[in-house]
Amino acid sequence: MQLRYSARAKDDLCLAFQWYEAQRRGLGLEFLDCVEAAIETIQQMPKLYAEHHLHFRRALVRRFPFSIFYTIEETEIVLQAVFDNRQDPARLP
């Protein structure tokens, strides 16, 4: 299945990368590697993760306190948000 990032997911990734990179050079790249590993699992087995919130499925990112929220559409997987789990749950997509 094709993969598409929503505008929110792109923004979430950019902000998280910048924050981790500001903490320690290279940490942002480590974060992206872990996100990429989770996305590869999503692409290989999209229904592996249960629906968590409304119709969104949730995959946890290894090593970092983030969840990837996504939907399975007819022809694509849409990454809706890369959510910092330390945020208020009311901000879920």
C-alpha cells in the first residue's frame, strides 16, 4: 500500500526532530530512524495495530515517547499524526 503523510504528521515530525536535535546533535536522526522502523512495520502489516481512538490505529515508537496515528484507506495508509505521548490526550487527532 502507498503511504501518505498528512500535513499534521509532517509538522509533528519536523517539530520533534528539531527538538531532539537541539537536545543533542544526532538525536533527531535517531528519532527519525525509530519512526521509520515503526512505519515499515505499519506498511508491512497495516492491521497489526488495533484501533485506538475513533477510527485511528496507533503504533508506538521504540525508545521515544511518541505514537504514530494512522488510518487505512482504500488504496493508501495515511499517517495522521506523530503524537508526543506527554501531551494532553485531548490533543489527539
